Amino acid sequence: MVDKIKDKIQKLLAKAERTDNEHERATFAEAAERLMVKWGIEAAELEATGEVKPEEIVEVRRVYRGDH
């Protein structure tokens, strides 16, 4: 049963990655997260299968000048 849930989560995350629509992306990701919480599935478990990519770390630097 858990394998079916993991498969469903992976499919939802894949749909979230493929869409350009911000609202669809959020909806798919939220549905996947709800299932992960409900079933106690960690992101590392999904990443270990190789079908889900680990989250990318993004570093942004901004230089501000003037009074803030």
C-alpha cells in the first residue's frame, strides 16, 4: 500500500515540475505534501528511488544602497 502512495506522490511532484502554471504547481505540490505527512513519508525516501530529484539550493544575493 505504501508503495502505491509513494508512486502517487512521485507522480504529483512530477506534474508540479512540468507545469508552467504557478497555481497548478502549488496545487500538485500541496497534494503531494499532504500525502507525505499523512503517511509519514520523508522526501529522502522518494529521492532514494532516483525518480524524484532532491530540492535545488538557490542562493540569491542582493545589494541595496541608500536608506532602508
